[in-house]
Amino acid sequence: MTTLLLAVLFLSNFSVLAWCFIKRERIYEYPFFLGGIFAVFVLPQALALAQNPEPMSTQAVNRIFVVSILCLLGGFAGYFVYRPKPSTLSRFDSHLHPVRVFHAGILFLVVGLVSFRLMLQSATAGSSSIGNFTGWSTKFHFFSQLVYPALAILIFNAIRKKTLGSYILVLAAAAMPLRSAIKWGRREDMATLALTIGIALFFEKGYKVNRAVALGGLLFVAVAIPFTTIYRQYSRDGRYSEMLQYNPVEIFIEHVNAGEVLELRNAAYYADTALVTNTIAYGTGYWDTMVFRFVPAQFVGAEFKNSLRFKIGREIHPDIKYAIHPGTTKTGMGDTFEQLGYFGFVVFLIIGAIFRFVWSLARERENVAAQVMYVTLVPSAMTSVTHGTMRFFPDFVFLLVFIGIMVLHARTRRVIVIPNSRSRQPQVAAMQPRWNTPQ
């Protein structure tokens, strides 16, 4: 049964990617990012887990394979089946003044970089530079995330203007994710930079990546993921040259054959815990995450904040006798099962539908705000698989709030002067979702 389920997982993943490669434009849509991250992250681990299941039971391995298949197909179905009506999309049409959008990008950049600096300065002693912040550090981290929509806005601006100043602003916005990627080996930040540039070029200029390049990129990422652990060990001390002694391909093969540290194994044990303790959280974890992200304990008090949270499930049950390897995650398959059991795929179904709606606004209606949101939200779609789905919805709400503020600031009416023998007053045209300066 394990071999059969593994084959179904591979076939499902291949089918999703095949659908994406039929048209080059689909390489920029959610199913490609979903199928791509499954191909480079989940499939190698699934193969390793099938070859090295111990000390897990066969039932636990089969269960996590079934959950993985459901999550993959659920995300694809949510995107493929949902078709927002044109009348619904038209309600979100708006003309944004490009100068005001640019001002919003600058404001986001300044707030984000200042907050990032303050976050590092106020981090508690002994905490990681990547996370585990407490107190005011969490609030500064919250606002530091404004760098990412700023990066998208400023890249759009640079593509249009092609001036030295616009390129310098892009470099300033890229400083924080570049630092995280180079110094701490953050794969997400490096992917964010590459995807933001690629998707922005597609929206603004219509550039479509070659299928062979996209496939080569997936193969590169698959090999690079296991190598990240070694990179982080040496990058902490700046010993980058010493990494040249390692062969990334050999490390990837060893990763698949040995299967010692696997996030998919973590997911299987979290699923086991949910069943053994009968503590399916029924989605309360998503509420808890929203409370943690948006309710400031410094203002309302830690006791009140904690009273708003359910805190159902979180740790692997002691009877299972399994320790999570430091730096690894429970994955989206693990946390959705923890929340909804086998119906956890519904979370991916909802995420797929959200991306279909945002994509339709960004592509069909050329909605500028939707384009910024889509570009900024794509990395969260991938971390929903690799890290967990808990972060996606707070990220989505965060972008709704701040991009909504940008829209309120930048929204205007496009005034077109139409010759009229009876009146010299200009007539106001319907709102158009364009970047062009109002005439």
C-alpha cells in the first residue's frame, strides 16, 4: 500500500505540473507554485520516508501520504474549480495614481527597514536572528514585513521608469531579504526576491519564462534545499569558502537515501498525536494565530491575550517518544491534519480559491493592488506547504489592511477631456485599473 500511495502522490504532482506547462502563462499561477513546492520539497521526503520509515508504523506513513495527496489536489481544485464572475471582479476596479502608489511604497519601505533594525536591537538575549522574538521585538517584526509589499511596488516602478534612482530603491528594499538569505540561509527570502522580479515582469511587460528554465529552476531548488542545512552551519561564521568541499547533488542523494531528518516525518507524528490524544483542534489554531499576530500583549496584557486563545494541541504526545529536530517544521500537511483531520485539505481548497480570485483581479482586470498582493502573497503559498498553513491567513489579512490603506491613499478618477461644443467642462470617464497617469 505504501508503494501504491507513493505512486499516486507522484502521479498527482506530475499531473498538476503538466497542466501548468501546457501554457507558459500558467507558470505564474498558484498551481505551479503549489505543484512546484510539492515536487522539490515533499516528493523527495516522501521517497526517503518510504525507504526509511523506522521507527514509524506503516499505518502512519500511509496516513501522511494520503493527507499529502488530499492537500495537493485540494489546493489545485480550489484554484481550478472556482471562477469569480466578471461582475464581482468589476466591483474591485479602481484607478490608482502611480505617484501615490510610489509614495506608499516608500512609506512601507521606511517603516519596514526601521522596524527591522529596531527588531534586531530589541531582540532578547540568546534569541535567534531568524525568530523566537518576544516583547516589543514581535511588534517591530510585524511592521518589518512591510518591506515585502514595498519591494513589489518599487520593482513595478523600476520596470516602468528604468532610472538609476528607481534601481537604487529596489536594492534598498531588497536589503532585508538579501541579508536574511545570505547571512542566515533563509530560502524563503531568496525565493521571494526571484519570484517578485519574475512575476512583476510578467504583469508589467508580459515576459514569460521558458518551460525549460522553469523546470531547471525546480531541479535546482530540489538539490539546494538539503544543502541549506550545511550553508547555515558555515554562513554563521562567514566561512563560505569551506562549503566548496561539499557536492550538493551528493548531499541530495544522501538526503533521499538516509532520510534522517524529514519534515514529513514530523507531520506524520503530529497527525499521530492528534489521533492518539483525540485532540483535533477544529480550526481553532487559525484563530489562535490571528490573535497572536494582531493582538498586542503590551497594550491589552498577556493574560487577556492568552484568554482569547484556545491552545488545543501543539506538541507531540510524550507517549510517541519522538523529538522534533531543531530548525524543522510540521509542514502544511501536519498542521492541517492537527486542525481538521483528514478534512485538512479544505484549508488548501480555500487558499486555492483565494489565489484564483486575486489572480483574476490582477490578470484579467489589471488591478494594480491585486498585482502587488499576488506578488507578495506567493511566498506564503509555498511556506503553507513547507512550514505550515497557520501563517497564510494572517499574512493575507496583513496585506489586505496595508494594501487597502494604499488604495485609499492612491485611488483617483481618470479624467479625460472629451470635446463638447456646449461645454468646456471635462467629462469624467469610468474608473480604469491602470497605472497610467490621469490625463
